[in-house]
Amino acid sequence: MALLAAANSAAIHTTSYGGVSNFVSCCCSSSSSCILPKLKLSQALHCHLNSFIVFSKAHTEYQTPYKRNYSSPGNKIHGKWKNGCTWSTSGIGAAPGMPSVSSEYLGAAAGSDYELEASETDGTIVLVIGGGGREHALCYALQRSSSCDGVFCAPGNAGIAASGHATCISDLVISNSSAVLTFCKEWGIGLVVVGPEAPLVSGLVDDLLEAGIYAFGPTAAAAALEGSKTFMKSLCDKYAIPTAKYRSFTNAAEAKGYIRQQGVPIVVKVDGLAAGKGVVVAKSLEQAYDAVDSMLIKQDFGSAGGIVVIEECLEGEEVSFFALVDGEMALPLASAQDHKRVGDGDTGPNTGGMGAYSPAPLLTDDLQSLVMRSIILPTVKGMANEGRKFVGVLYAGLMIDTKTGLPKLLEYNVRFGDPECQVLMVRLESDLVKLLLAACKGRLSGMDIEWATDSALVVVMASKGYPGNYQKGSIIKNLDEAEILTPGVKIFHAGTALDSQGNIVAVGGRVLGVTALGSDIVQAQKSAYHAVDDIVWPEGFCRRDIGWRAIARLKSAATSGYV
């Protein structure tokens, strides 16, 4: 296997950690992102170089798609500059994550070529589609996988790029399947992980599969589980999956008539995708009527609101349930619980999610088994029967009924939740690449998933005004210090960018996911808020009670003598 690069208009530089000279890599002039290490070990290609970055960050993590520790024992590397200079290493004496090099290649003339050979077997190169906090968490978990040779993220964001968890391709138009396919073929992508729902519903996975590229996520037909609430509800009716009573309408007067018959509280939803904002829990008839007018008459949600779903308001506690699905079988993931309302005490309007924690004490082993039997597995079987075989992650929003303690399905999402993904990925100890490829290949049977025993909690920091109007461009400071000073903290970026001075600025509603591990949910909450308080961002806000239900349940159990 050989890697070939042509160095143009640049001098060769080295850096040193602990007295060890280290290989320094370069950026491709063909892209604004530093993607020289697209060099797949089974490929031979040319790269024009014009600037340099260090192959390693913090001694162990590459600032490139490739994360292999080339200097690990048994992985002998040797190369040759074509002008006659050579270098080699067997990894002996190199700093962690960095191959040492012979001084023979130092000062090689610009315009010279080198050839690098490596004996290590190729891993999988992954492309993550999306640019939010969920995608940052996925990149974080993927690059930790031993079977992963590197991660790209399109479009990504400033925080993902700065973290070294992936190389961000900001100019790749993810809504253009042809562009995505071209990129995958050029860079030898072995797995595409689609984060957001919109590319799934529009059929990106269909196009990737047709081109022979493994893609984790459902086809457009299967993504209708999230893309159309009416379709999801009809599937529940047909396969006896417990859910709230409902009716769908395209006529506002008929919808209001049904609301009068049913009374309030009642839930009004847009049928299509609305980024988590197309749901109104109406406490009064006037509020319900206004929601119908907003969706059907004013068309505030565009085509997503062409149909409204009116459903009974269930009483109980919400919990998120995730399962990997390979088309035939499902493998449950760890439990999680999120906080949808914008204000403390679960007050104010719904959002995409203001925080989450895992595990969720509410979801006991017995309840998890019941959810699998009564909701997840019938859904998987039903989708297969309907000719819409589902491959990907099923994210079931559940209501645990206050009176019966039984679960009912509120809605399905066909991708990892955000911010639940953040707490799941920091607890995951299994190789995520192997799990997702197994799902793509229909081979989940017999696989197990290992989780850290620690609890995890994420606090979402949002721009003031969210989920309504908010300003963009405010500077966020002290992020590195906040992550370093509190053990177990990881800050995932959702809506960030760099300004012209290189400052991290807020460009979205939900901007940061401050995530912490702890021995229990109490410690995880304490660490997360400690890091939040270290971040300097006057224009941001967060809820101060994330995890309150789990903590209250633990205190209640302790008082009762059960813990």
C-alpha cells in the first residue's frame, strides 16, 4: 500500500514533543479544509500542498481524518523522498500517536515527492452528514472506534473542526446526492452516517445504497415513520402498537370541530418535519384553534403543515427509547430522558431539547422489555411487511401512563435524538463503527453493546430568545478552560462558527451541549453545571434543572430505603 504526495510551493517543517521529531502534514490547496490525510492506505494519489498542520493534537489525536497511531508497536513505517532522501520508523521512542522520523528528510526541497508505505490493515473511513451537536457526538464516538481509520463531517461546524474529532467539509452540499456520492468515491468512504432527518426523508440513503456505499439510516420510504405522523399513526393502528387516539385533517374547520368534541387539553401537530417545533399542547380551545390556523391557514410550517394531527393529551412521564435496527431485528440502546420545554420546571414552549441524561431511572429492565415487545419489534416487523424495511436507529418518544404504568408511543424519529445522542455517545464503550456496519449488513444478531456504568448529563446552552427569534454572532469564551477544569466534561458544538478574528461565535438557537460523566446523575449534573458556569457567554442561557426528575426519583427511593 502506498501514499503518494507532491509538495508544491512549500518547505518541509517538523515539530518536536519531548525531544522527538515528528512528521508534519500539510493542507490540500484544492479545499478550504485540511484534508491531505484523505490518503487511504490502499490508494495512490497526488496532493498539492501549501500549508502545514501538525499530524497530532495533544500528542494523541490527529487533526485529520486519519487517527491511526502509526507509531504503535508492530506497525513499521518507512518512506522515501523521491529525490533520494529516506526516513523510517518502527515506532520505538516516538511520542504517543506520533511517528518519529529520520533527520534525513528534513529540508527536502519544495516540489519533491515522497512515498509512504504502511503495513497496517485499512479500517473504515466514515462520513457523517450534518453539523449539529448530535453529529459532533457521533464524530467523537466514531473516531474512538478501533475499526475507524478516520472521520469526515459535512458540513460540520467550528467546534467539530477545532476538536480534531473529524475533518469538516463545509462546502459539501449534503442536499445534493450527486455531490455526496462523488465525495464518497473520491475519498474511499466505507460508511456514511446520516445525522439529521431531512436528508433521510429526501432519499440520500437510497442513492448511497444504489451506488454500493454502506449508509446507516433508513431509506426515504422507511423514513416516513418520522416524515409523516399520519403514516406512523396508521402503522400503529394496523399493527396494534399502543399510541394516543388521533385524527388527521387538511381542513381547518373540520379540525376545530373535532377539537370541540374532544375537549382540552389536546395536542395539535403538523404532519411533516418541523425541527421539533411543530407540536402544541393546547390547554384551551382558543390555543388549539390558533395552532390549527397557524398550521393549515397561515402555513407557518410550509408543506410540513399541510396536514394536522389532532391527538389526545396523554398524562404521564416522557422518556426516550433508542434501538439499532438491521431490517429484521432490533438491539436496544441505553435509556435516556430529555427536557423539551424551554424553562425550568418544564415550563414554556417546546424546543428541540434543552438537556438530557442517561440512564433514565424511569425505564426499568422490565419496562424496556415491554417496550421492545409491544412497540419496537412490531414496528420493525410491520415496516418489513409494508415493503419499507427499516435500517438505522429507531428513536421512540414514549409516554409512561401515570395510571397504568404502561408505555404508549408518542412519535418516532428515525435518527439519533439531539441532545440524547450526546449522553449516549459519552457512555458508549463498544466500537460504534462495527455496530453501525453490522446494522447496515443485517448482522446485529448476537451482538452486544457495552456501556459505561457512569451516568451522563448534558445541558444545552442556547441563544437568548430561543426557541423564538435570537441574535447571531455573539462571542463565546473560555470553552477550552471549561472542558479541561472539570473532570469528565465534554462540550459538543451545535450552532457555532468562527468570526473573522478567529473567535467562536453563536450562529444557532441551540449552540452548545455541555456534557458530563459522573458516578451517578447527581455528580454528572454537578459537573455539567460547573462547566456551564465557567463558560463566558452573556448572550446565552440554559435551564438550571436538567436531571431533576431522575434526582427526585433517586431521593425518593433513598427515603423509602430502596437504595
